[in-house]
Amino acid sequence: MKIRSVTCFLEQTWPLNERLLARVTALGQAARESFARAGLQVQSIRLATQPFPDLLRGRQPQMAILLASSLEAACQAHSVDYCSLGPALAQHSDAEVARWVEVIPHLIQATETIFASVQVATREAGIAPAAIELAARAIKRISERTEQGFGNLRFAALANCAPGFPFFPVAYHGGGPPTFAIATESADLAVTAFADAEDWNDGRKRLVEAIESHARRIDAVAQALAAEHGFRFRGIDFSLAPFPEVERSIGEAIERMTGGRFGEQGTLFAVATLTHCLRAARFQRCGFSEVMLPVLEDAVLARRSAERTYTLDSLLLYSAVCGTGLDTIPLPGEVSEAQLATILLDVATLAVSLNKPPTARLMPIPGKTASDLTDFGFSYFAPGRIFEPLSQPRARVLERLASCHPFYMEECA
């Protein structure tokens, strides 16, 4: 198991407050050293600010490009690996959201380590059709303006995601004093637990014990860091996040549990079982703390996508009993904004209907068509098959949704 990130949350200013970044540097350096002594490797130090429209309140949206470039340079100078500017929030007016979302493709294009997002639904306010359309447009434009559409790795549509999630692109600060949280890369714990288990009950017991044991080590270090550096510790997002090697694949763990291929019958039950283990484990949790199924970040999921053992709808079904929606989904370069919007609409519906925090990180790849394989040459990705949306949605679908939106939310409440 590794620590995917130590994510610091703080309110930044414009112009930038370098003293705040220096505090992140000090915490990050101490975290790397302290966790190493505890036998845990820290892969990255990350920063999440308040939502960038709030940070730049009263200024023109184009200022966000300069903010992103300045933050990227400052983070590099302060040994911070990645920075999230947070979402354009659905609770703002449609016109206001539109102004901020339109600049996101430009700031993604202008940087390499800056993340941003759009909130398309909340449990309280429901689905935001205008934000869904804007997010779909942003995905399409980012795909056209960055090589192989790779910029969409740094953009997501969020549904019902609160502040304080340490995984990117979801992370943003909700205000108040500086805090930090830990995100894990721990799919290997599930692989080991069920490889050595006598039966499923034994596997569940082994996994819960492994999660709690590692969480105690993380918590001891984190509490000491919090006391020394004046950051409040939010907790651990102990998600079973994978890496594209079989030994660190959540798909491999699921296949060891079911005896079949990921996506075949029994997969839903296996995902629910892993989710139960995470919820049964005792630790100071935050963020998702769920099973993650990012297609391109998992060796087995990527391989099974090429074998067509599952679809986008399968992944949404599994998200109903676990965590994060649709993540690192390769799509044809010619996918339309309307098709992207209806995919986002399904994710948003899952969020408000089940009060869950799914996200969508969709990656149209120019020049690629359905059934082609990806070839990003990125160490965190395995080659996977391009998914094809099942149909072209009828015209004005989101306009029709907007007209029935209040009734829809009343029925879901």
C-alpha cells in the first residue's frame, strides 16, 4: 500500500500568499520523511484551494488563466506536485457558472499540473441541467485543445461532492483554517486479502484488519504532523484505488473473489462486499473511502474493457454500491456534446437519487474511434478500449429535463 497524496486545503488569495504555500512546503517535506520512517511511501503533495470563482470574486473570469499559471509556478517552487482550483458551483446562477466554466479549457491548456471541475448536482439543489451542458462542452473543448485530449485527466464533473475530498480532480477547500487529508492507493490490500483467504468471510476479515492496521499507522503520523505544523487533520480517504499493475489492481481482487472476469455475473456482489469491508473498518475517514474503478488506471479493468466484458452502464451499476462514478473513461474523439451531457446526466441522477458523491472524468480522444486502444504512454495508465456511447440522444433532452426538474427532485427527496 502507498499514500497516493497528502492533500492540503487552504484559502488562497489573489495576488498569491506565498507564506501559505511555504506552510504547505514544510508540511509536505515533513510528511514524506515521517511516513517513510513508518514504512509508507508518499507519492505526491497536493494543494486544494477554495473554488476558483470564489477566490477571484469581483474579477473577470479570464483572470483564472493567470491564476492557474501563477499557482502552477508557485507550487513548483514550493515542491507541491499538483493543485486543484476546485469547481464552478451549481448553486451559482446559470449565467455566472457559464462565465467561469468557459475559461476552464483555457486554463487546462495553459498548465500541466492544475486541476479544475464543475459541480453538476447536489442533494439539496438537485440536478443542474445548465451546468451539465457546460461541463460537456468543456470536456469536448479540452479534448480538442490538448494532445490526445489528455487534459481531461485534470477535469471532472462532480455530483454531490462536498469539500475536503483529498483525491483529484474532486478536491476543494470549504473555507476556514488550513487542513490536510490522506488519500491511499490500496487496492493491493484487497488482492492480498482474498488471495490468501480460505473463503469470502475470511477474506473480508483479512481486508478489514489490513485497512485498520494501515490506518492506525497513518493516523499516528498524521496527528503528529497536525500538531507540529498547525494544520487540522481531516482524516483518511481509504479508497481501494489501483495502479496499472496486476498486483495493485482492484479488478484482480474482484476476479480472485468471483473466479470470473470483471464485468461478469458476481462482479456487483464482489464490489458490494469490498464496500462493506471499507465501511466496517474503524478509522477517521473522509472523502470517498470507497472502491474505485478507474478504467485506465487499473491493469485488469483496462484489459477487460478490450474484451468487452462490461459497459459504461455496468460501471454506473457498480457505482450504486460503491464510490466514484465514471473515472478515466476513454471515448471516441467524435463523441458529441449531447452524448457527453446525457452520460453526465446519468451520473448526476445516481448522485441525487442515492445521496452519493459520484464523479465523471470522461476522455474523448481525437482521431480514435470505438474499439481502438488507447496509447497515452503515461505510467499511471494501462491501454484500454475506447467505449462507444450507445445512442445519439434526442434533441432538447436537457431543456425538457429543466422544465420538469423541480418535480423530479420532489419525487427523489
